[in-house]
Amino acid sequence: MSIGNLKTQGGKGTNWPWQYRMLLGLDKIAAAVATGGKDYESDLISIKCGASPAITRLEVRIYDPSVPSWTIKLYPPGSTTEDTTDYSACTITYLDAGDASEATLELCRQLLATIDTDTGNIATSTATTATNTTAIELDTRSLNDTTAMPAMLRATASGLVTIAASMKSVSFYNAAAVDANVLGIVLKAGETVNFDAGGNMNKFAASTFDYDPDPAGGNAGDLLVIYVA
């Protein structure tokens, strides 16, 4: 930037005074162009708050020489809506060239890790469901395939008898005029007692029930026993 070595008063043989005035003028023009005399600068930052994944924000710092002071604003990348969240308790890192992509890749990695864990949990739950379904199917088949065997007997002679079978249900009816015993308890004439194991595949253990048609010993008993094995 030169207009020649003018032989001017106070600056003979140099163009410094003219160049200096030009620079001052350009500086004033730049200050006026920069948003009403204000200047600004911007950087991408990474914000890490506790265990939460890091987020990326555009930090815009606006300098107002009339105060003078800096005003800092944060924006999500590509957004014109200011993020007004207070991140003062978080760790803020200024990103160099390429760091923004690395931060995005790290976020993607964390999301993929979460998805992988969730997928594993789904697979485990699916396997458990399959196992339970198989068990239910086998139990249902067992119920369908099991044949209930009914039996009925009439006992009259004195003496304790134990039913050896494993049973789903059993009933005792004392048809005699004398007392009988069932499980060691008196069953009076005309009385009936019923026992049910609760349905499905439930059964009383073998040799659970015993009875005596005529514990008095006169062989005058008449005990009707009905059971399903």
C-alpha cells in the first residue's frame, strides 16, 4: 500500500503518514461493520456432565467495547435457538479441528453399546420365555396324557388298613351303625369325609390315608371308600 515517496512536509521521502491514516480508517470501518461496533468469536465445545454422554455446543463470545465485556451464548450445532442451560458444574473442553466428529463418534459408540446391552437383555428374555413356554407345553401335555384311575371299595372287617396308592382325591362314607376310624379320627355312622389334592397334577403322597371300618372289633363295619389315583 504505497503512493510513492512524496516529498511532503514532516514526512519527506516517506508515505508513512498516509498509510497510518488509512489503517486507522479501515479499523473504524471494521468496528462499525462488526454488529454495531461489537466483535465476536466462536468455538465448538464438548460438555460432560457427570455420567451423562458428552454434548457438543457452539460457543459464541460477543465483545462489546462500550462496556467493555464479553457475552457468551451457546447453541446446538445447526440451531439458531440458544441453549440457556447452566453448565457451570460440568466439564467443558474446547474442540480442535476434527474433535467435533470424534465427539459425535463417541456418542454413537455409547449409544451402540447401550443398544447392544439392550439387545442382549432381549435375547436373554426371549430364551427364558422359550424355556418357560416349553415347560408349560410339557406340563399341559402331561395333564392331557395322564389318565385318572378311579377306585371304590367297601370294607367291613375290623383292622387298620393303609391305602398304598398316591391319590388325587379320596372319600370315606360310614354306612354302618358303628363308628369307624379315618386317619385315627372317629367317623360316626352316616358321616362322609372328602379329601382333594387341589387339581391339576397334585396328588397325596402314597400311604397317606389309613382307615378301620370297626375299631371296636365286632366286624360290624361298613365303610365305603372311593378314590381317584
